[in-house]
Amino acid sequence: MTKQLSSLSDSASVSSPAEISRQIHSLLKELPEVRADAARLDALRRLFTQLETDGELSFGTPLPQNAVAVKWQKFLHKSHQTMVRQLCERVQMGRHASIRCLWGVIAGSPTTIRGHANDDKSYKRLNTSLLQEWMNAMIQQETLMDKGMKHMVEAEFLTPFRDVQYYSLGCIVALATAAYGHETTENSRDDDKVEDDDGDEIQSHKERLAQKLLELLMLIPVPASQNEIDHSSQYLFPPPTNISFSNVEAQKEEQNSEKSEEEVSEDEGESSSDDEDSDNDNEDDENNGSTRPSKKQKTEPQFRFVFQRMRTFRREYLRAWLAVLRLPLPITSLKQALLFLPQHVLDYVSHPLRFSDFFMQAYSDHQGVTGVLALDGLFLLITKYDLEYPNFYKQLYKLISSKVLYAKYRTRFFSLLTKCLTRNEMLPAHLVAAFVKRLCRCALCGPVSSVLFVLALVSNLLRKHPECSCLVHRQGSSEMEDLFLPEEDDPVECRALQSSLWELAVLEKHYYPAVGTLAKSIGRPEEDNAPLHVMDDFVSHTYGSLFSQEKKKKTKTALAFHKPESLFTSEDIFAGCLDIARSSSD
């Protein structure tokens, strides 16, 4: 069966239109067996690719004047659409062979761009409509992409080609905008006409779409500089080098790019966008090593397609992320986005502050791990991009709890907490006291690694802010009432400065000796002149690392000892338990 399908597609270049029509009708018939059906679609793909190579089929060019040729072109286009529809249905089922076959269709069905009517120059460009149909089929899958499919999509299609990366961003914008528009339409309906079950189903469907779009978006890399793009030859359809601004379609593409850039700038509300664009253009010239020509030398301006310009690449990347983040993300996808954005996105977009609302909402509406991840991006926007957020420390205070000391991302949180509290020397005393008191309270039921970090941070804060030393040296009876309000989430209203750090006295009796030693050292006069603790030594502590430290410690061997007769001493509450178990087993 496979050999017959191969012979049908290979004979396309030597067959008559009638024979090709019969072949297409035969290959469009679906087969029940999966492998045979995949071979049929692949043969159909090769047939259409050969027709495009021979000039029988083209996309983007006007129809010929001949009525017979028009009818033939319409038949080929309709059959091609049927093939694409069949492939998309199988892509939605998660079939890897159909995904690769549809990529082959995209690679074999480019859009032909022509210049003036009397100009024979033309070039081929990626067919964005087919690319969008493939992406739409990918996000309509019932399940998420497994590791094999994700690696295949990234390594074979998205990573190698710059033009595919750029136009994929535009397709994600279109799909996310359509999903968002559908969401607003559903929300505007009368509540009496929509049942609760239908509303939940629609909401879950939108969350799945947002989750799939986020998956695809995180697979698209962005070039680091204009120089990297200029020295790249990785294009699915290499752009021509002899295209100038006289080309009509090239001008149209350039104008569409500038229009999208103006929309982004208008949304940002910055009046200096034109100056910024001109500066970026000058940077592009510098990256290319070009010099400004003299008056005698007149050279044509170097034309770059939109996928060859760093400025448009970054703005399209920004538009794609903003479009996806408008959709309702499930909590798992929200965590992925919060973890991905600070490391791979904020430094590669034109306006990073456009993400401030997203981080602020995640930071204020969520606690625990989600709030910790939002803190990472928000802190980057504040320190690097001058974002003003008055309630930053209030929300940070709310994040501190016993659960955070056990969280998966506690190392990241500890590092950010150290930077937030130690780098700003203008923090008021009542705010520092609130953080110190809450940290010590949470340390009472925290793991050893987190307790060591808390004590080291508290020691540094008390020495950097001597006005808070009253928390350790407060005079009063041993049974005085603690005025601290642990349930209050506002550091200004918690009355921490009127309290005392009695938690340190409790931690002095901790079972781990290092905790007790560190707790006893806080507040002593000899500690004032000692160097501050290096917080990097405490941030990444775990039970494993602490156990390794104990194993490596050199201890003196006892010269005389009493051989123990049992695991527990006679005064211990568990004395005799093992003897009872042993006697019962006998």
C-alpha cells in the first residue's frame, strides 16, 4: 500500500491534470488503519509539494485570467484545504506523524510575494495561515504535550528557523486575542441563560487554551542581539538579498510592522517612542559595523524584513506574552509563567514594565509559593526598571509564614528577602521590628535549615538597625504579656516594636546545637563588632547538607566510656519499650 502511494505522488510531475485530479481524489479518502492513513497523507503532501515546485499551485498570487486555469487552481486550493483539515484533526489527536507531515505541508506551501506588475522579482515567505492552523490544532489537544512531543516541536521546528519563530509569535497573538474575545462575549451574556455547568466548562476550556498557548510560547527562543540575527542563516525560507524599498509587498510588510509598533507604543503611553526607535536603529547599524556614508557616497538603505530586526522581534515577543497573560491561567501555568518571565523574558522585551500589573496581581492575590514566585519578578522590576510599588513591604510581610519555611522555592525566597531587607538602609524601625518578630515566631516550628537562616538574618538586621535592640534588651518581669499581634498582616499595626524576642530564649534550647549557639549570640555586646553573617552560607542549607557537615566534623575520641546497656536510659519515658518488643517476638 505504501509503495502504491509513493508511486502516485512521484508521478505528479509527468501526469496530466486529469490524472493528477484522480490521484488527489484517491488520496483524500481516509483510511481506518493509523499507519496506512499516515502514509496516505504523506503521499498527498509530497504530491502538493511537487505541484508547487512545478508552478501548478501557488499561494498569495492572483488567479490567472484563463477560465480553465482558474477552475484548476480553485480545485487544487480546495483539495489542499481538505488535506490540511484532515491533518489538523489528527494533530488534535496527538499523532506525532501528523505533526511532522503538517510541518512538511507548511514548508512546501509558501506564500509567493511579488513586486510591481511589470516586475518579475518575487520571493517566498512562510504561509502564516497554515502556521496558525497548526498552532490552533496543537492547542485543541485534550492533553498537554509530553516530553517527546515538546522536544520534537522545539528542536525540529521552532528553534532552528528565525522566520518561524517570528511568525509563530504573531499566530499566538491572534489565537490568544480570539480566545479573549470569546471570553468577553461569554461573560456579556445574561446569567439566566447560561447554566453553571456550562459556565464551568467554558472556563475550563479557556484555561486549557491558555495553558497550551503558554506551553508553545515558552518554547520560542528570542535572539539576544541584532548581530546574532545578521549572522544567522537559519530560515525556513531564506529572505532574498536583492529586495529594496521599491518592492510593493515589502513596503506593505514594513508599514504593517510599524503600525503594530505604534499600537504597542500607544498602549504604553510613552511619548518618546520615536526617539527610542531611532536609537535602536542606530544601535542596529553599530552592531553591523557599518559607518555613516559621506556626502559623495550615496547608498540605498539596508532593508531588513520584520523577522530580521531585533526591535520588531522584541515587540512581537512582548505582544505575544501580554496576549497570553490576559487569559485565565490555571495555578500550575501561573507558577510556570512567574518562574519563566524574570529569567527569559523581561530582559528581552521592549517595555518590561508592561508586566507590572501581572506581577502585582499575582503578588497581592496569592500567598505561599505563587506569591514567592511573583516576588522574584516584581523585585526585578523595582530594582532594575524603577517600578514604584508602595505596598511592596506590606505584601512581603504577608508572605512570611511557617509554610514558606518548608516551601520548594524557599531558597529563592530567602535570597530575595535578604536583598529586600538588607539593601534598603532607610527602612523605619517599626517595619524592621515587624519582620524580625514574625520571622522569629515562624522559626519556632520551622526546619533546621530555615531556622539557621532566620537567626542569621535577624542578627544582621538588629546590628544594622540598633534602634530595634530593645526587642532583645527590654526590661521587665519574666511573665510580661507579649503585645505583638501575630494575626495582623499589616506590619505597621502589629505592635512588634512594643514586644520582645522571647522566641530566642526558646530557640536556645533547640535540639540542634548550632541553632542554640546562634540564638544565644544574638544581642550580646561582643556581637556588635563582629562581621555580619554571609547570608549565602545560610540560604541553601538542607537536611542533607547539615548532615554532611556533621559527618565531616573532627571530634576527639573519648578515652573512657561506659558501654550502654540499652537505647534509652532508665529515667527516659521510653525505657523498656524495646525489651517488651523483643520478649513478644520471642
